[in-house]
Amino acid sequence: MIILLAVAVCACIVPEEPEIPTPTPTQTPATPQSIADAIPTENLPGTFELIAIIDENTPGSMNITEEALSTIAGNLSAGEIKAVQGVYDFEGGAYTVFVTIIECTDSMNAANAVENYKNKPEFEKPPSQTVSRFGKVTFNEHEATEVRRKPQGDGGIRYSYVWSNGDIVVIVEPGTDDRLASMKLAAMTGY
């Protein structure tokens, strides 16, 4: 009886995804002078192609600061922010990925923004029974949170990244099913 119980318990434990090496650039990118400088524009990984850079001066209906505030809204105060966003196509438009750089007034507000982002209702449940929602990765000499998503009707997991570094928050979402290319794009911000 004990052996059957032990076998049943072991069968319910599902391993995490296989370990994929963290990209290690030959040298850490220089920290950008302004948040707009952090948007990767050249030598993009995989099939990423930059479509647009959106900041507070971009004409049109989208207010990037309000959009970023809604992305990091939650129970914790993120204070006043400035934001810029890069919009990318991946695999010829199969995916659209956004790199959002948010400058907060201090590191506490930036940490709060990351926690608010991770506590969004859409992240309450794991993307599947065999994959946990969050993981930790390291690049540019700091930790980031890998956010795993599974869009409805799509068979693959997509890999997004969120982290803060000082008063800066970086969000790369919704990611692609190419984990290494998504992580390299995130690392190219320099933060």
C-alpha cells in the first residue's frame, strides 16, 4: 500500500521545462543614457524587426505613459513615471512583441511596479499543468522574472520578461515561443 502511494505521488510531480542556457553576451551592454536609448534597434536576435518606437512625443491616439501605468497598476504605488516602447515583429509578423522601458522616481517604486505586474489577475494560474507561471533568469548581471504565457488556441508557451534595475522597469511582452531570442532581446536593453 505504501509503495503504491509513493508511486502515485511521484507520478503527479511534473518536472519544470528543460534548462535552456541563459545567453551570455561577450560583454554586458552599456547602460543607456536615456530610456529611449534602451530600446534595441540594431543587430536584433532571431527574426525580430523593429517596427516603431513610441514615446510621449509620438503623434496618435496612444499615450504611452498612461498605457504603461495601466500595465503596472496594482496595490503598490509606482509613483510618477516616464515610458517609452519599442514595437517588434517576429517571424515576419507572426508575433508582435513590445519592449517597454519605464523610468520611476526611485528604486522602491520600480520594485513596486514589477510586483504589481506579476500580480495581475491574468497571471494567477500557471499556463499549463506542467509549466509554472514564473521563473528566474540572469542576464546583464542581475535577475529577471521570466513570465510564461500560453495564448488561447496556441500550442506553444511564450516567454516574457520583467525586472527592475534601480529606478528602471523593463517589460518584454508577450514574448515569443523562441525563448532564447526573447531573452536576448530583453538583454539588449542594457538594464
